[in-house]
Amino acid sequence: MEEYMLPCLSKKYLGIECFGCGSQRAIVLLFQGEFKAAFFMFPAVYTLVMLFGLVALNFIDKTRNYHRLIVSTAIITATTMVISYFIKHF
């Protein structure tokens, strides 16, 4: 499965991991049922999947407004990504 994943350009050209490094592998681990390993690979994986689900639901269900929920989930996801990045590297 790894040969089909997109490479991290930041890691490839600069040698520095980006804030999203590990997200593809974590999503694959989620689909394989490895929930704990997915969290340790990329701690924001659960909020990221929830964010993608809310965005998809926003496109499907036009009767409700999901804007505030999407924004708050995006803020939580971004905060989790930044905190986990700094914990991982410093």
C-alpha cells in the first residue's frame, strides 16, 4: 500500500517532517482496524476523519448548516496537529 501513497515533499526536499506527516499511514491503519497504532502514528487522525465526514455531510445534506461545526472541528484538528508536532520533535 505504501507505494501508492503521496510522498511528503517537505521531508523529501528539506529533510523536515511537516505537520501532516503520518496522516496517510494513520488512515490506512484505521481501515485495517489498528486504532491505537493509528493514534500513535498521527494523533489528529480521529478529528481529521471527523472533519472530512462533516465536510462530506455538508455537501450531501443541504437542509442544515454545518459551518460552525466544521470550523470548530478544523480548529481542534489544527491545534492537535501543531501540539503533536512539537511534542514529537522537541
